Amino acid sequence: MHWLWTPGTSTAQKWLITIFMTVMTGALAPIFWRSFIPTVHWQQTALYLALALTAGAGIWLRQLHEMGHWQPAGPWPGYGRARRWLMALFCSAFVTLMLWFNLAATLPMAYTAATGSHASMQTLAEKKRGSGRHACRYQLKLREVDYLFFEFCMDQEGYEHLPSTPLPARLSLRQGYFGSWVESVRLTTPQQKDEH
């Protein structure tokens, strides 16, 4: 695994790199699978856990630094005191966000997919244009879902045939303690039923 670290890297630093890469990789999952909706209470719990883990990681890094097992690389040693504090705050916020993605979305999503029970829910849905140029440009917005990172994608043809007003929708879900994974949405239009 020399592509992750150079020869002579300490064991502690190898652990740091491995943990960091695992957290970063895990945080990518919600980018590709956007149909999971964590419960509000779990989103908050995940935030507290992410903050605690970030604080613990900071203490661990400080101890490793004092014992000579880890040294900051790159331009860090040349920064002044104020800039180091600002960068430390920025890095802490970034790590907290990545940990939150893992704890609020990635791990609960995998758990729900494996152990969640099938359920259905009635709600209202309306079409929504996505901001991206390529990924998920045509979406359904669900009235019951108040989660910033939720996206339910559909094809352009189905999108264009839908009215601009909200429609009754039946969601097919996998549901668990941590949240729900929306598997399909059945819309009821005045003329027909469309399934996406």
C-alpha cells in the first residue's frame, strides 16, 4: 500500500491515513444514492457524535504530535499562529461534515437496506428541476420529506408529462430505526398512474 504513504511512514500515521481515507470514501455514498431519508432525531444524534469524534481525533493528533509520531506536512509549518488556528477550525469543520455524512446517511442507509422492513406511505409529490447539468436534472419533490440531500430522480419524458401541480403519491419504502429508503414512487394523475 505504498500508494497511500511513503516508505518509512510511522504506524500511527498509517492509521491516520487509513481512517481518513475510509471516512472520505464513506462520505461519497450519499452522492450516488440520494433516496435515503434519515430521521430527524438521528440527524441530530449523528451531529453530536460527529462533533465528539472530531474532538477525540483532535486530542489524539495532539498526543501523537507531542510524542513525535505525527508531524503536519505541506505548508502548515510555515503558517503563522492566527492562520494555523483558522486552518484548524476549517479542517475540524470539514472532518465533522464528513463524519456526519457517514453517521447520518452512509451507515444508516446500509443498515436500512440490509435490515429494514417494507412499508408504504401516502403523500403529495410535485416535479422539481435539479440544479446539476447531468445528474438528477429531473426530480420528484415529496411533501413529507424535509431532508436537504434527498433526491428522487426520474427521466425527462416522464417529467415533461407531469402537471406542475402536486399529485397524490404512494411511496414504497424500506424503513428502519435510522430512517427510510424510498424505493419507488407511484403517482396518481387524473388520466393514469405513472410509476417511477
